[in-house]
Amino acid sequence: MGEKIPLPLKKGFGATDRVDAWWKGPSAMAFYLGFMVVYATWRGFMEADFWIFEDFGRSAGVGHGNGTMSIDNNGSHVLSPLFSPLIIPDEYSWMPEALWWLSPAMFILIFPAGFRGTCYYYRKAYYRAFFQHPTACAVSKPWNEYKGETGLLIVQNLHRYFLYAAIAYLPILSFDVYLSMRFEGGNWGISVGTLVLLLNVVMLSGYTFGCHAFRHLVGGGSNHWTGDSGPTLRYRMWKMSTWFNERHKEWALYSLFVVMFADFYVYACTDPMFGWTDYMLWGG
Ligand code: FES
């Protein structure tokens, strides 16, 4: 048995021999993810019938909230992706009255939030940014034991199931793009909001198709990829997924920005405080 050689690592929170600005990445990530979480939570509550927002004059109350969920224009709807699919609690008789204060976002955000929260890339990012577990490569962290993703973190194994929900979102969000183009009398039109929703579908697709679990779903458990059309199709899908997977970090971060921007665009076009207009580019 060989002798144990301790690694010459400095001890103490943040202690390291590294001379590069190793802290920049985790700090920027903490700011970025923290901002996005706070924004999504704020928007979710904004359309809720919740007492504190009544005091601010922002409560769903009578008639479906502040109307900042969707730009309604001559029969077309540019619906914010944070509120899609639209479930308005008091419109469903099966929903207990005690839940009517919830905003539509609270019913559906659990799926995208669960998908991103259990994503392999995001796990690495927020373990470092928020929990210092680890702080960074070759940087001493506040606690030393490492138990892997056991205990409560076993919930991360649900990622593949959140993937199924994320896949189901793609046609739903695509349908929202369609609804943004249909106007009264069967007319068609395209506004800036349509393009924003379309960009969101593209970004979310790139993020979803590069998911490690998706790549395993289409290509895993098989070493027979030629011959019949079935195996060939799987091979092609696996190749496509691999391309996205190699850029998963970028799709993860940019798609998060786009979904929040799409919501902010709808918010800014519907709240007089901003006074934005959803300009028509064609038809309508
Ligand atoms: S690993 Fe990132 S979405 Fe699945």
C-alpha cells in the first residue's frame, strides 16, 4: 500500500495558490441567477391575489390581475412564457377556493424551474455560486465533507422526468406563437412580440435538445445505429443532440435570459409605467 501524500492545498475559506481571478465566474453567476430568480418570483406574485400586492396596487383580484400577462390586440394574444399554459385558478370549478389567490405562473413555473434546477450544468453553476460546494477548483471551501448528491439532493434524479415536461412545453409555446399571429376575422399578422415568442421557442428547444437526459433518451442503450430507418433516425437525433450538448452551457444561460426578456417585453408593453408598444411588422 502506497503512502498517502497530502495535496499541498491551502486551508481556510477561499484560500488558494491560484493567482487568476477565479472568483469572477462564480460571483457573476450568483448575480445572474439570483437576479433571474428574484425577477421570476416577483412576476409570479404580481398577478396573484396576494395581500401584500393589494397594498402596492398590484393584485389579481377582480378580473385576472394587472393584465400584464398578455398583450391583447384585435383578437391576437402575445402571452408571456412565464404564464403559459394559462391556468387562471378561479375559472376552474375543481380548484379549491383557497387556491384562487395564486397567479397562473405559480402553477406552471414549477416545471421549467424544476427542469433548470436539476439540470447538470445549472447544478455545477449554483453549487459553486451559492453553496461554495466546491468554491472553485483548487480553492479551499468552508466545509470539507463531500457526500455527493445524497440525502435531500437525491431529488436531482428527477431531472429526466422534468425533461418530459420540458418537451411538452415546446408545442405549447409554439402554439402561443401561432396565437400571437391570429387576429380578428381570421387575419394574420406578425408583431415584434411574435418574434420574441418565436426566439424563446428556438432557444428553449436548443437548451432542451442538448440536455444530457435527452441525449441519453434518443441514443442511450443502443449500439446498433445503421441499417433500418429506426436506428438511423436515432443516430441522427443523437448526433443533433450531441451538437447542442457540447454547447449546453451557452444554451442554458442565453435561453434563460430570453425567456425572462420575453416576459419583460410583455410586461413593458402592458404596464403604462413603461409605455412600450408592440409594433406590427406585417398584417394584423
Ligand atoms: S442536463 Fe441541462 S437540461 Fe438536462
